[in-house]
Amino acid sequence: MRIQTLISTMNLANHRSLIEAENIDSESITINQVTNNNAASLEHNGKHKLYTYFERGLSKSRNRALEAADADICVIADDDMYYEDNYEQTIKTAYAKNPKADIIVFHVDSEDPRQQKKRMKSGRLNRVMTMKIASWQITFRRKSLVDLGIRFDESFGAGTDNYMGEENILLYDCIRKGLSVYYVPAKIATLKDDESSTWFEGYNERYFITKGAVFKRMSRGLWLLFVLQFAIRKRKLYSNQMSLFKATKLMIFGKKDPSNDTHNSEAFAEITKPLTRKHIQDLQATILEIYKEFVTICKKHNLRYFAIGGTAIGAVRHKGFIPWDDDLDVAMPREDYEKFCRIVNSELASRYKFTNHLNESLSGLMFGKMSDETTTDIEAMNRDNPDGWSGVFIDIFPLDGVPNNSLFFRLHMFRLKMLCYAIWAKVYTPNRKKSTRTKSLLKMIVRAATFHTDTVRLKNKFIKLASKYDFDSPRIKYLARTWAFNSHHGLQASARYNKSDFNGQEIFPFEDSEIALPKGYDAYLSSLYPNYMTLPPKSQQKPSHSDGILDLGHSYKYYIAKRDNKRIGYTAGCYDLFHIGHMNLLRKAKQNCDYLIVGINADEAMYSYKQKYPVIPENERMDIVAGLRCVDEVVLVTDTDKYEAYKRHKYDVIFVGDDHQGEPKWVELEKKLTKEGSEVHYFGYTKHISSSKLRENLKK
């Protein structure tokens, strides 16, 4: 079990002295933020690494360290701590004794009485208890956070307007996503009394305004309860400076949650326009490729599936998509669905991802989605909820049996519906999905009633009930959609189907592929859409998800970065015969931005430029670069004009080797980008190697 201590500091004078002063015995990563415009750098001092960045923000520093870390366990540290001689062994012992723990909080003494933390009882922490924790008490299994994409919110913490609360938000997010947080009272360090520290200015207006923003960011459904309990519980501490009423008022009305800000709305302007016929055709082509990947896995493992709903109508009536349809739905018997969930991500090509939303605490869905990670398809209900953003997808539903008796069927579906509503109330809070006042009030009541039952536990109850009636049981005569109960799904939300219609598959042509429908497809479709072979009126021939956000040229992660005001970097090249020079450039580029887009020149673009094709084809070059940890997104470049790339990607900085510095076209680009608020950053290139040299060596 490897341990890395992640240290955040500013304007560091001597790295070795810091390690010695902190008594760091484990491996370490130090993020040094500087206020003078030095180029980013990386230094190795044995098992200790130092990264230097020209930037500010404690949460940004923490995230930099998390990105650079590669150990099993990470320890969050400041630059004014002294660790116990045996702290590494203490941490290892605690994780060995608590194998289910994703995060363990330890005791840290403080020489500053204001930051002294009381010891708590050993055990698992709930949401409220995590509010008492400081960042320098936290250790975590790196993989647990990385796999769920959990990071510090860079709108909070020292160096931002919201100068505190980043650790409480992190822990709250971890619990919301199903991670286990434990407390162990063993001491691992002492926080030294740093007289230069100015983070705490007293219980002034700014303090309570920021505290209110923290509570709103933590829980949009329960933030008001957090405000009231904090105002009452801490009254003795601030009563000499402020009244209870004023403190409460400041927390409620002082500042909005920054994650609700509409900054960077221009990033969405071009992709929220009504979908044209060409948009829909391009979207359908992307969906079709995802479907083909799905079918390949199903055939390989003998898994049953059926096209349902509008997808089935399209197959019968149009031999493909309904011309205006913008999705594809398939259903699988629950046994096949669960097997698919277990094997799918190990079988998928790198650009695809499967998400079983039944395991996702921040999703209100009860089924799975297979998505193309190089694209963006954000449904309207998730527009303000980045945890629900994804690429273009197909829906994959589990199909369950239901009671034969009609009364028992209605009771069964009612119980499932109530569980769904409880889950939706916890996920889609009033700020995340448009609701009437009555619905908003009901959601808040349900959230309060289920406060101590997390979403994953509710979903486990849902799965247990939904799968009670086995699809393959000879006693079961009916099936139903146990995962859709809102008005969008119409009659399908309450209908049950004859199981005999699903005893086998009927294969239909579908675009340039094939798709399986239920054997009794006509009876199944007629029960839902009596005139399904007749085209609906023109007024109804519209995409069902046209009010979302669609971009087939960017990953949804790009829009998350834009939304969070991250620094977008861009570089482009052939990257043929990938070598250390390429790696050096990309590593340096990532150290100078938050989100790195790498353009891979298309085969035809390279031929028109150099009159020869690359050795490695474009799709393989894209896969190679996409596999690097320092690269966030890979795009295919057919037009090598760098200013056109700016118009497409709105990057903040473009990276290039310094052998191009001073060239007329780059001087001209600098002028254009300066007007746009962007810049060109030149790096020293690795002179002893190039793709051209390697290509010549291969000919010898």
C-alpha cells in the first residue's frame, strides 16, 4: 500500500527544507503556486515531486495534486504541518482495519486554538458530521475519488471569493456518490501556529455570506436547514459581533451558489438552437455506431435484447430511425441486463462508456446508457446538473415480469412509483429541474423524510422490488416497464405487455445494420400505438429531446470545464510514430492549463501538406494520444488553420514548439488571439528526436 502526501504551498523558496520541516516520510507531491510569471515546472527530489504553477486557488492546487498522484492512499496537507514519526504506518493500519472505507479522517492537533478539532468516536461519518472536518485531517483511496470524477470545487477555498468550505463540499459530494467516510481518532500530525495565515478574518459579514454559499453548494434541498442549525449552534461564538437574525439573513440572501451562475453561457449558445434535419441525421449516425458496439457485445455473450417504443416503430415502418427521432431504446431481460452491466466496460472501445444509473447516487434514472465520450448530449432536465451530463447515448432498459393479477399489478407498480418519486425528489431538487411550487414543497418534504437514506440505498430497494418477478419464470404472463413513471412516457408508463410477445426475436433491417424486435412485435406495438403504421401529424413530427444541448464535435467534459471557468489549452499535430518529444510537449501543456484538447491532423490533411501519408492511421493516432493521463480530449483536425481552431474550441492558450516562434503565421496568430483574450505559449522542443527521423530510420 503506497502513500503520497499532497502538499499545497505558495512561493516556495526551498523544497527540501519544506519536506524536512513537515517531517514527511512518505512519498509526496508538492503543488507550489507562484505569484510571479514563471513557467510551470516539475522537479524530482527522490520520492518527492514539486510542481510549480503560475496561478491561485487552494482547491485548484488540491486538484493539481490529485491529478499528479498515483499512490493507493493520498494524504491532504498544508505547508504548516508537522507529521508524527509513524504517521504512514498509522494510516496503513487504519485502512487495513477498515477495508470498506474510501476516506478516513484522522485527528490532527493544532497550536492555534481557533483550529483545534475535538476527537470524535471512531466510526462512519454522516453528512452532518463531515461539516466539522478540516482538509488537513483527510486521507483517501485515490481510485475511489478518481473513478467517480470527484474533485475539489474550485469556486471555493482560499484564493477565491468563497474563501472556505472546500473540504466540507468534497466530503459531502463523496457521501452523495456513495463513498464511505470514516473517522479514526489516531493522531497523525500537528498544525503549527502560522501567524501569517489570514484565512479567518472573524465572524464578519463576509464569513456568513460565504458560509451560506457553502451550504447552498452542498445541498440545494437542505441548505436552509443547515443555515438554521449553524446560526443557532454557533451563536455564542459570534454574538458579540452580530445578531442571530443578521447572521441568518446573510447566509440565506448573501450569496448564491456559484455553480448556478450563468457564466460562459456563450459556450452553449451555438448548440441550443433548434435541431435541423442535418443535425438529426448526424446524431442518428452517431447513435447507430453506439448501437453497433452494443450489438457486438450482445452477440458475443449470447445476450437477449429487443428494440422497443419508437425504435421498434422505426424498424418496422422506416427500416431504420423514424426520420425525426433522436434516440434509440432497447430493453433486456433483467438477467441479461445485469450480466451486460458486469462485462460491458471491459469490452468497449475506448471512446465508449456504459453507465448503469441504478448504481449512480446523483442520477434519477433506473436504467443504463451507453455513450460516446467524444460527444455532448445533455438532456434538458440535467442542464443545471453536470453530474448527469454525458455524450450521445442509447438507452438500455431492464425488462421485468409483473404480477398476473391486475390488482396486485397496480399495487406493485404503485410501490415502484413511490420509490421513484423519492429518488427523483433527492436528485432533481427545485433548482435542478423546473417545478411548480407544490412540487418543490413536496420534494423538500420527501428529501427531509429520507435524509438518512441515501439514493443508492433507495435504488437498491427499487431493484429488489422490480426484479421480484422473474422474466423467465413460466408462471409470469406479463411484463412491464418498471423504470418509467413520468408523463413523458405516456401509456408505456402504466401498461403491461403479454410475455408471449417477447418469447423470441424478429430481426429487421435497420439503416445499414439489423435490429431485433420482439417476436410478437405487432401485438406489442398495437397495444401501445393502435395506428403505429400511420405517420403522425406534421406538428407532432419533432425530436423528443430537442430542448437539450447537443455537440458532436466536443466531449461533454469540455462544457464542464467551460462552465467551471477552467483554463482551456489546445495543441495540434500529426503525432505519427509517437515518441518522447510528443510526450514532453503534452506534459508541459497540461501543466499550463486545466483542460487540454489535442488536435490530431487527419490523414488527408497531412497528405495535402507533406505529400505523404502518416505511417499510423488517424484513428489509431487518436487512440494513442487519448490514452495519456495528461490529455483530456482528442479531436480530429481536417483544417490546420489555428485561428479556425480557436473559433471552434475557444481555447485560452495554444501550445507549440519554440522552433515556430517568430514565424510570420504564428506572429499573425498571436495578434489575432490577443484581441480574443487568448495567447500562444512556446515550449522548447526535444531536438534529438522527431517522427521524420524515426521514419527515415525505419527505411534503413
